[in-house]
Amino acid sequence: MPHPVVKSFWDQQTGSWQYVFHDPQTMKGAIVDPVLNFDPLSASTFTDSAEEVLAHVRDTGIEIVRILDTHPHADHFSAAPWLKEKLGAPTAIGEHVVKVQRLWKEIYNLPEDFPTDGSQWDHLFADGEEFMVGNIPVRVMFSPGHTLASVTYVAGDAAFVHDTLMMPDSGTSRADFPGGSSKELYQSLQRILALPDDTRVFVGHDYAPEGREAECMSTVGAQKAENIHLAGAPSQADYCAVRDARDATLPLPKLMLAALQINIRGGRKPQPENNGRSYLKVPLDYFERR
């Protein structure tokens, strides 16, 4: 099984992991879920996290051939367009992103001419689609539940599972966002857990519980044996009961209402208004207080 080299980068502010993986034979690589930083108090964006990724790529001589997002994130802005400008690599996401665009276009009451065809990315992946990063085969696995559009990238013996699994001591990710479903998440998790036990699992988030260091990697075998939501192979009904009860106690992500209107644009700001400045909208009273 091809074994890509994986470099991880943790964005502490949002608890998000971003990755660069590459084929050591050809030095071709891909970036997964890059973060564009955002300060909600000043409403300013900055590129510290993406610059760290860019420096690694340039210092190691990796030729980036894809910039990949697993889904439109609710907790950070995507830096995919910024990195595309620096590296010239095409951007991509799962084809069901168009459903997320339609949903949030309505929530934000965006203009009729806002495109919901996924044209903000260079490529939209279908479930089961395959592509190469050097000599590393990458398979796209549709894995909804957290969102309508989430995909997992299985690159050789490494699976970038985004917001499905977390580290085993944290369980699995939430399924209560608009378009989310604990039943679909359970089914997506079963597909991921059907991968070989030694598959390396790279998660989308870690919030470092109990004061431990942030971690990003486990294995399929470890997840099946140790994950607090999955050990013992619970039924779908039992899993959903635990997941739904937990989700009912969680506040919405702090950056969700800002992040989604950036990320349904592929990581771009809204069109500037007549003063040359972009603005974000907040849909008052759409969501209930938690």
C-alpha cells in the first residue's frame, strides 16, 4: 500500500488540523483543509496558518497538484483560493457542495444571481472518483452526516476523515448543523471503519481534552477498539441516541455564521460594496438560542 508522507498543522484558535501529504518518489503533493485565519473581534482576515503551510511546501520542494477541502467548514475560513494564487494548483471539493450552497443561500438570503453550481472550485468530486498525487492513488469517499457535502480522501494508507471521527477519546463529530444527520454520519463511519485496520486516520479537529497535547492521527483499528462512541460496535439506533443527545447540549460554533458565507464561495469574501469593502451578514433569529 502506498505510504504518503503527511505533515500536519494545528490551528489552535479553531482546533482545526490542516495537512500536506506527498509522494516521496515524485515529490508531488496535495493540501487538505487549509485555514484562513479570522479575528472575530476586528473582523480581520490574515494568513499566518496558510503561510506556515506554504513555507513547508517550498522548503521541502513539494509540487502541489491539488488543494482539497473536505467540506464547507463551519469553524474556519478556507485558505484554498489564497494558496491557489501562490501555488497555481487547482482547488476541489465534493460535488454535493451545491446542496450546501443552496441551503445557505436561503439562510443568508443571498441574491438570485449567487451561483450554486460549485463553480467556485476547479473540480467537484463524485463518490468513488479516483485521482493520482504522484504515485499515490487517492479515492474520494462521500461521507455525509456532519454536512450534506462531506468527503473523505483515502490516499494510499492514509485517510483524511475530516469531521466524522475525532481522536478516540473525543468520539465522533457533531451532526446537528443544517443538513446534518446522525444516521448518515453513522453510515459514513461504517464505510471508514471498513478500511484496513492499519489505515492511518487523520482527523479534522482536536480540542485537546483533559489538557493533553493536540493529536491528529490514529488508525482504523484503534478507532474501532477505543473510540468512545464506537467501541463495541453500537447499532445505528444506539449511536444516534448518544450523538443526538450530545449535540443537543452543544452551542453553535463561534465562527459558523461568518465562515459559511465565506466557504460556500470557495473561501472568498463577498463581492465588495460601493465603498470597496466586503461585508458579512448575520441572519437574526434564524437559529434558536442554545
